[in-house]
Amino acid sequence: MSTIDLKTLSRRSFLALSGAGLAAASFPQDLFAQSSRNILIIASTQDIPNYDPHTATGYSASFFLRNTYEPLVRVAGNPPEPVPGLAESWEVSEDGKTYTFALNPAAVFHDGSPVTAEDVVFSYQRALRLARGNSWMIRGIVEPEGVTAVDAHTVRFDLATPFAAFLQVIPWIFIASKAIAEANEGGDDSTTYLQANVAGSGPFKLRRAEAGALYQLQRADTAWQTGGGNLDGVIWQIVRESSTQRLMLQRGEVHISVDLTSEDMDALEGAPGVVRVIEPEYRTFSIKMNTEQGPMADINMRKAVAYAMNYQAMLDASGYAELMTGPLPNGILGHNPELEVYRMDLDKAREHLAMTDTPEGGITLRMVHVNGLEQQRRWALIMLDSLQALNIQLDITPMNWPDMVAACQSPETFPDLFPVYQTANYGDPDNIAYAAYHSSRNGGWQNAVYHNPEADALIEAGRTEIDPARRVEIYGQLQELLVADCPDIFGVLEKRRLGMRDAVQGFAFTPVASNAIEAWPLSL
């Protein structure tokens, strides 16, 4: 089929939608009149937490921002390379500290106003002021006064220090309309307004949003980008169970599913009209521990849990995956494949438990996971089974993603065990190291509570060093330190698994944030 027949969907699929946690009444009635239009439907377990281009994070937010906003530079290809976004060209100085970008004069915001260098300056300075979202990627590299408008369509960055990955990180700093943001400043740097409204220049604009149900994007009348497909709109549909996503994909009720398990992928092999995408990606899965509050603040309790974990069972339940060897993904610059890491050893687990305040166990730990994400639920059950050998119970709580993000704001609200997928937005060890272990990230889902000044110093040295050999040495020291400190259970590296209908044309896999689908190039 070339499009989803939404009239048929209204009769045939509401039972499936209701089984996915959707009420029939929540599905936009005006979509039924669009059955002849090209509306791409993507099934995901994860809500979009907010729309602010400088605070929102997570793959669902990345999907939203990639489609409604534009950065200076985008990323495409495999291996990924920078390609024009708002900037149609750029120059780099010989010392690697000055970048000059020429903006595309055709670029306009959704209200029709032109994108100017002042909008770029405003957006970068706002991101740095708020110090949330993706600003960690440029912190210590870009200073507010280092971004200047040369003229209306030229912007210059004078970096505080050379940064080899600069062109790889700026696809994640999105440009907002200065005029719209300042008109709605509201005493909080436009945060309240931009969390619920879009001030972007992306190819799509927000048409409708129903938390827990769906988010509908519509092709912008002002779309200025070239090379686009034929989509009139995109629906990000919340389907909590991966098995339901698979069935809906098989029946042609969604076009793309981004949360399928290995068993789902196996079941889809040979399914008529379905294309499986199974590709390697720098995508780590770890279980973070509350190093600041409760039992896991004791390093011996963390090590007891790390040694008790049944890693083989975790791998067996993971399908297309391999075990992590430390905090960095295998094969990335600086990764040490010979690193001595935790593997199941109950004698060592009991030895460390004996050095805690509860040497006989008898406690209950709390672990959360994303509601409907079957793979995380399975790993939580393996953790529950593993801890029984230490006489430790596990309370497993499924939560919606925005609630999990909110729980990361303080050690008091952060659970004992918190599972995290981290997909590299750029193929550099800094991506994982800084986001997951630098203390400036505390309060966010990538690193809610862990802070270690020695780790911070190594991470900062690694991101500003240009010599590859020296960087390998720095990241080698960091890996040894993190294994010794044991803030995480280092889990598995999964291949990316996407399912899509063969009606989807123009998709090209890029191994960074590949579940945050860029819809503009696609056609039905």
C-alpha cells in the first residue's frame, strides 16, 4: 500500500489501538478525511517530554526537534558525515578554533520570517544559559561571547579550545526564532512557551498533540528544504507494547516501528510488505545506580550487585547484541577490549555485601523501566532473579518516560536502579563519556547523580585533546576509574532494530540516533 487508509483504520484498528493504551476517542477525527494523503505513522513506546529545542532530550524529543527545527549542520550517511542544514557552507581555520558558517538565504521560520545570524547567536547563547538539554555537547568549547553575527547570513564561532568533534555535535543544537522567543520570554527565558510551542524552521510544524496517544506533524507551508519526499505529515503514535507495534506493522496500520525486540524481528522475517533494519550502532545499555542516596551510595553494595548480575542471561535475552566491556562502546576510539570488568561471581558478590551495613541482605531495592519496553522489563526480571542469591528483593516499577526523566532531578527521587539506553549522537568517546559520567549532567536522565572530580578532569581533558594517541591514553584511564567506582551495571551493546513497511521510500540508515526518524527525505 502507498498510504494508510485511515477510514479502514477507524473500523478495523481501534481494538489494536486500545490494546496499545489508546482510546478510540483520542485518535484525531480529522485524520479520517486525509485517507488520500501521505501521512507517515511511526509507532513508539515513548512520549515526547517537551518541545524546547534547548532542554528536551531523549529519542522521542530528538525525533520531534529534527523534524520541526533546523540546526546549522545535519548528519547523514554511514559512516555519518556533516551535511548542510541552515548553513549552506562553512570554513574552518587552520588551528581548528574558528568556524565560519554561511546561512542559506532561503531559510525561513514557520511564520515566514528569515533565519538570520542573530537567531543562531541567540539560540547558542540561550542553550548555554539554560545549561540543559544538548548544551553539554558544547560546554567548555563554545562560550557565549564566542558566537558572533558577522552579517545577516554569516555567523562565526571562536572556540575556547579546539574540538575535533565540533561539526559532529552541532547537528544537535537547534536554532529557534529570536523574535518569537523574546516575544514570549515570560520571565523564564522563554522556557514555558517553548516547552509547549514551536519556533522553528524545520520542514514540519506541530498540528496536534495528545500526551500518551499521539503527536501529529504537518508539512510546513514555508518548508524551504530541498530533496524532500512526498509526505504531507507524520504521526508519532504511542504504542506501549512492542508486540502490538509488530502486529500493527504487519497489518499495515503503522509504517515504522522503533521499539521492536529481537523476538519481534525474528517473527517479522519474511513477513509480506515488511522490511527489517538490523544495523550496528554505538548504542549502550547500562543500569545506573543511585551513588548518592540509599543502599547504592555504598560502593561495596554497588560492587555486590555488579558481581551478582547474571550477564549471560542478560545477553541471552538481548538477541542481536554483545556484552559491554566497560563504559564505552566496543570499537570506538579509546575503547579497551582487555578491560577487566564485572562478571557474575557470587563469592565476590557476597564478599562485598559483607562489607555493607546489611551483610545478610534483607533489603528491597527499587528499579524502574520504561512502561511497555519489553526488553527493559526482561532485564529487570533478570536483575530480580540475580539479587535473590544475596537475599535482596527488587521492586520493579514501570513508568512513562516523562515521569522517569522527572525522577532524575535529585538523588532523593532517583531510584536505586535506573536502566538507560544511550545512543551516540556522534561517533566519538566524548559522546558517551561526557553525557553519562560528567557531573555537569547531574539532574538529567543520562547521569542523574554520579559525580567524581577525577572523572570530570579526565573527561574534560579527553574532549579538548586533539592528539588521537593522547586521547586513547586519557580514555583508558577513565575506563579504569569508572570500573573501579562502579556507578553502573555495564550491560549490552544492541544492534539497532527497526521495522518498516516496504511502502516507505527514501530511508537511509545512519548509525546515530537512527530511531529519531528524519521524515523529510521519506516518501510513501
